[in-house]
Amino acid sequence: MDDQTTMMALKKQVSRFRDERNWLKDDTPKNLAISISVEAAELLEHFQWKTDQQIRELVKDSVKKNQVSDELADVLIYCLGFSDVLDIDISEAIERKLRKNAEKYPVMKIPLTAGL
């Protein structure tokens, strides 16, 4: 996978993987939303009870970083499946949400003080 892979291409790969296994019947919005939450919790487990410094050290270990990466991928795979089942264009949804967030949280220009 190169850095030019689009969301649509990933969504198609996830859908093809699902369809080859005849899993669409189980991929209901409810089941997928639950699965997203479960996988997000599994991602959180890697950081539970750790300080920020411990986490920085943890991700220096390639095995641990790969485990975290796998959990993140699981979250995103379920998100892509969810978007497929509900026919949501993820790129459009993200761009729309970023525009909303930009209005809600405008860039604050903080003047530099003479003491800095």
C-alpha cells in the first residue's frame, strides 16, 4: 500500500474482503458501531495505566508499535465497513466535519509577549 491510496480504494478492499467471506449479512450498522467501539477499547488497552513517557518508550519497540498499529487498523477497517453499509462518503464526511470544526474552533492568534 502506498501513501497515495485513497479512502475509496481502501473501502473497496474492505468490502471485497467482507464479501468474499459472505459477512455482509452480519455487517449491520449496529454490529459495526459496536465493533468500532470494541476495537477502540482494544487500542486503549495498550495505553491503560501508562504515563505519556511510558507510551513514548512503548512505541519505540517495533513489536508493541505493530500491535498498536493492528488495533488502529481494526478500528479503521470497521469504520470503512460502516461507511460502506450506510453509503457514507468518508472523504466528504471528514472534509465537512473539518469545516464545521474550523468554524467552532477558529485559529487563535496569540500575541507574543515581550518577556518571551
